[in-house]
Amino acid sequence: MRHQKLFLILLPLIGLTACGTGRSSDVKQGTIEQTYELTFNEGSSQLLAKASFHYENSLGTSLKLTDGSTITFNGTPMNYSNPLNSASYNLEMQMLQSPTQLMEFRYVNNDGEVFVTPAQVPSRTLVKVPQEGEVIRGDRELAVLLQGDPLFNGDELTLCLKYQPTVVSAAEPSVQECLHSTGSLRLVFSREQLARFPRGQDLTLEIKRESHPQQDNSRIHLEATYLSKPLFISLQ
């Protein structure tokens, strides 16, 4: 009888270690991992806020908020989705330009505890050199000068040079080369990297700037991202 009771106690926990979605009301509230993402895409003028909750760690069973537990972004309830048994809460907004104000995720758990996580889109960062439509020589290095606030507090920047044909095929594949920085706003593509790209075709330079602000609570994780609109150049 004792073993049977022990089995019944452990059964819910065994279920939470398997794949699928659990319920926030079925676990100790102190074991819930909170993950927040805030992304502004300048190309689509879209701000996307995303929240997800997991049992024990970010790789644990995803949780649906139940029995009064709630999540809002800037006061607006977030929309629940569960693709491929990975529960998340999302909110999309159209914005003409990258927001500069401080925003917040507000989570209330099943014990009534309130967690407010401030979030801000990273500084808008642009390509200053080369300019839109400029023709670049392929037999030289390509130095790209970016314009924006200095990188600080662990900010990361990724600059990608891309070629995307109208129809991707073995004869004409897509090509991408990326550079990463945690300090300098001047990045250089080598001649060897440029040699991978076709001549006389439109290429794009695209920037991703990420920040991962430290949180006082080790169970809260935040990632904020700015995505630039593409800048078109070509190689000769």
C-alpha cells in the first residue's frame, strides 16, 4: 500500500518530464522557469512579444497557464499557442519605427505572486557605409561601418551579407556570410567570403542586434532583438 501511494505521488512528476504540455497549476510555482523574447523587425514594421513557461528549466516541459495564472505585455493579455506541443504566449503589433520606450511583461502565478520584467528593444543600428544601391568591388575586402549606440552590457551584433535567388536550386543556391561583434561597429568581409557571391546580382546587408539583460531572479530569462531592414548592394 505504501508503494502504491508513492507511485501515485510521483506519477504527475513523471508526466512532466516527458514531451508535451503541462499545466502551471500542477507544479510548485517556484519551479516555473520564465522566458521572454521581444523582437522588432524594421523590414516588416512589426513588434513581437513572446513568453513561455517551463517546468524546472528552459528545456523542461512547457506549461500552459491555468487556474487564474496570467501573462500580459504592456497591459494587454497575450495569445496562447501550442505548436508541436510547445506552449507559448504571443502578441504582435505594427509599429512604424523601432520603439524606444521601456515596456514590460507581467506574470501572475497560481500563488498570486506578481513578476514584472521590464524589456526594451536594443538600439536601432544602421549601415552607414556602404550606401543603398552601391556597387562593391569583389576583389577587395568589404568594410562595413555601422551607425548606432556602442555595444555594452553583453550586447551582441550579427551582420549578414545575403544572396537570395528568385528560385533556389543546385545551380543557383542562396549564399550567406555573417560576422559577429560584441564591441566594434566596423566589420570586414574578406575577399574569400565575397568570392562566394555571384557578380552583378542584388545582395543584402542585414543587422541583428541582441541584448540579454541580467535578471535578479535566476528563473527569469529575457532576450531582446532588433532586426534591420535589408540594405541592397551589388558586387562587380
